[in-house]
Amino acid sequence: MKPGALLRLCAFLGYALLLAPGAVVLVLSFSAGEYLTFPPPGFSLRWYGALLAHEEIMTGLRNSAILAALVAAVSLLVAAPAAYAVARLDFPGRDTLAILLAAPLLMPSLVVGLALLLALQPIGLTATFPGLVLGHCVLTVPFAIRIMATGLATVPRSLEAAAASLGASPLTTALRVTLPLAAPAAGAAAALAFLVSFDETVISLFLVGPRLPTLPIAMFRYAEHRADPLIAALSVALIVFAALMVVLIERLMGLTRAMGRA
């Protein structure tokens, strides 16, 4: 059944409403003016050049890239066995375990950030990469588990049975049959974990120090004191980066399957 004209019009208006702020930011990022004014007085690439030359923002970009890569790696190491247990094993309390593993996603980021600060500050892990990795993993691991569990659930059990009939142990079957077939899900989980960590602001506000700013924190601090098009240029760059990551997840697994709705 094809959608009617009214439904198409409503969908178009909805998309226009969602994308309009992004279009305004895109135009402002090419402004030649000194301040955020719309329409801009002229067009220039000067603010993209200023963005690349801004030391604090570039430091935040480097810190965020390193942090997100570490978080993605740790998330996969933690999520792989947990997802395998939830998706492939049958034991008492499996459903309860799956709910508990997803519980951090139900908590407000403000509450999680404060709890992490109270837990990590006494042991000296605030304003450190280990502390930030641990804090971000609280958010990324549930996502990674859900995506990998969805991917593992699509692996035919007949292949595992065939491997077992040829003498493969359960561990060998898992490592050489199940996990390789679920590699696209692992790639999607790593990409999403990287993106969530790279963009995380609230938890980072609690855990970063003056010497370890991440890109969202550097962006937040810059916007507190200045209102020029550099912040629009940075926003456009982040939007493009996020769009590329979404395309990567779609290519690897599909967004619907990645979020467990198939």
C-alpha cells in the first residue's frame, strides 16, 4: 500500500522541521562575519581554517579520538562474552541478566555522571584516561551488548551443530564459527561505541580536568565565552562525522537490525 499525498506531506514537513536547524548552522559555518548573524554578511572558509588552528579544540579532538578508540575496544571485549551468553546460552535468569545489562541506558546521564564522580574521585581516577574510559563504557557497553546479541542471534545454530559433530569444542565453535559470522555486528557495535563516546558530554563534564578536555567539553567551554561562526563550523564537522559513522553501521549491519528491531 502506497502512502497517500497527505502522509507524504506530513513526512516532508517533519523532515523539514528536523533538518532546518542543521541547514541554518551549515550556512552560518561559511559566514564571513565576526559574529553569529543570519543571514551572514558574506561567505568564506575562514572559520574552518580558524577551527584547524585552534589549539584547545584540536587538543580536545585528539583526546576524544584516543578516548573513543579505547572505549570501543574495551566495549567489544566486555560485550562479546556477555552478548554470547545472552543470545546463545540457556541458563536460569538469562532474561533478568539481559535487563540488568541494559539498565545504565535507563538512568539519566546526570545521575550516572555524579555517581561515577563519587566512585572514582576517592581512588584518583578522575581527570585520567582510565577513569574516562570506565565512565564512557558504562554507556557504551549496553549498546554494544544489544547490537552483538542481535547479530549472534542471526547465526544459524545448525552451523554450530555441524562444527560440534566434527569434534569442535564449544570454545572452538564459538571462536571459529559463531564470532566470525557475527563480525559485522561487532563492527557496528564498535562504530556505535566510538560515536557515543566521542559525543559524550554530561559524564565527561564530571570526570575531565583542566588538562584533559575532550572535544565536546572544549566546544562547550568555547561557546560559553564566544559567539562566532567557528562553533558552527565545528558543529558541521561533527554532523558530517556522525553521518559517516551511521553510514558505516548501515553498511555493516543495517540500522534496524543493529538496534534490535528486526
